[in-house]
Amino acid sequence: MFTFRCLAKYTFLACKVILRCVVILSQHVYIVAYIGYAFLLLPLRWLHPKLYWTVEGILFKWLIAIVASWGWCAGYTVTETGEDISGILDDEAVVMVNHQSTGDILTLMTCLLDKGSVMPNIMWLMDKLFLIAPSFGPVSFFHGDFFIQQGKQYRDSQIKLLRDHLLNTYCSRYRKWIVLFPEGGFLRKRRTANQRYARLNNLPMLEHITLPRIGAVKTILSTLRDPTTVKGAQNGPTCTRVSRKTLKWVVDITIGFPGYPDVRPMNLQTWVGGWREPTSTTVHYRYYPIKDVPTDPDDLTKWMYQRFVEKEHMLSHFYSTGKFPTHSQDSRITDEPRKVELCIWKILAINASYIVLLWTLTVLYSGILSPLLGWFQ
């Protein structure tokens, strides 16, 4: 029965969603400040590249913190479990994550914010569709992320483009962690086809995960794991810093959403609107030394399949008990699950900083650039 109390409840919810959307849309103006200063400081890129990419990384991290705060303010929290990765944050690593929705990216943004220098120096591999996203696209493109074109007809060309990107962008911009989703798409879209493929090829049948695609991982490992075998990209500058960009770890992250059997992965729309009840997403960490990862392509495929079969068992345990299982390497297991907390004062300070940056950019344009443009006209 629809009562006055129900009307008041839904009216309040609608007002909250509208207010949140207005605030978040207004924060998108900060992207102008990010790109504007990235261009204004371009001379520094040639004079002192390390300093330039350090400044760019800070501005990038601030934007990520703002995006993470959207969910955190609505009660969408992240809890971390598994192995303690604090000792490898300054090392180069490739990160494999299961993929269920756009909420996976937002969850990673939240939990990697307080991981030392990871976020300013991160490189994402994502679908090319994200390039046209008004929030992710321009920032990710300038930051140096790699956008993958899906489809068998593009596979060979994308592998070459990825290798060139690693040598010419990942190395020269002092990046550390490379994050990718080996499944190649959302679980709900790929599960049926993946199970059919597994049945035809006598491979494990998976329910909470899909078998990974190996191409991108194979390219990353073959390009960056051994500096003595890496040469410069064709038709591009040789990467002279590869010796300092040798991968040291493979970090395996498993994301679990609550509510089994009615699992509702967080998505970008919910993150922005905030209409869903507060919930906590759990992130589980494992990591492996790069020397333990096979170099032979067939052995690497088997190794990757084994990792994702383990993810299947871990998620089955998580959905039945509400927590991930522990592993044999007890010395690397965190003592207690850790809830990721954001500082409201830092978030407010970041917003204030971007407002100041945007204002100074406007002053620079109106006071310097605008007269110059008028003089040329």
C-alpha cells in the first residue's frame, strides 16, 4: 500500500540522486584544469620529464580520489583481504583482475588510492569504448592508458600496438603497475560463450569467472620481464629505461560482491546516483614473483588458467561463507580484513585545489592567452 511515508521516502531519494548528479557533473569541469595544466607545463616535459610526470601523476591521483569519493559518500565501501602487498608497492607489476561490471574499475580506484606511488604511476588496459567516455576518456588518454580494440580481426595489430605502447609510453612515463582484465569483458556477457568454449575444448567449466585471454598478458611479460631481450619499438623511439622497468611481480586481485545468489555487482550508474543501499565490496590480493611465471606460451596459458580456476574456487567459498579463503603462505596474509577509509578533509582539500587550479587557468587564459589571440587576429 502506497502511503505518505513511502512518498516521502522516494521523494527524498529522488532529491538525493538529483543533488548527487548535479555535484558530480559539476566536478567534471576539473578535467579542464587537468588537461589545461598538462598542456601549459609541456615545456617541462622536455626539460625535466621526471618532474613533469610526477606533477601529472598527482593531478591524476586527485581526480581518481574524487571519483572514489562518489561511492564512499554513499556508503559503498571496500574491504581488503588476502596477502599483504605493502612491500611491493614501489616495484613494477602486472595486475590481473576479474571483471564483472564497471564497478570493478571504481573499486580498484578506491583501494589503490592509499597504495603509495601506485596510483600516480599506474597504467590501465581497457576497452576502446572507454575512450569516448566523457569522464574516463580524455584523462586516461593523456595519462597514457592503453585502449584495446576487441575482435579477432584486430588481434595481431593490437598486440603490436600494445608492445609499442609499453616501450614508448609505459617506460618513458615512469609507470609501475599495469592493470588489466584478462577475461576481456563483463562476466554476464561472456559466461555462456565461455562455458560453450570450455565444453568443446575439455576445459574447466566456470560459473563465477571466465577463462582468461592470454594475448595481452603474454605481450606484457615478453616485453618487460627481461630487459636483455627488449629492443625499441619499430618506427618509434627506443626505450632507454627498460632496464629499470623489469617486471618483478604478478598481482592477482579477486573482487567479490555481496548478495549471493542474487549478486548485484556495483556499476557506474549506481556509484553516481547512490540509490542503492550501503554495501561493501571485498578485494582479495595474491602475488607471485615474476621468476615463477612460465615463459613458454603453452605453460603460461596453463598457469593463467590455473590462477582463474583458483579464483572460481575462491569466489565459490566467498559466496557461501561471506569471506575469501586463506592460503598456505601464512606469513603474507593480513591479520584482519581492512576497510578502506577515505578522509573527508582530504577530499574537500582536493576539490578546493582543483577549483583554485581552474580559476587560475581561467585567469591565465583571459589575461594572457586571450590578448595574444586577439593580437594575431
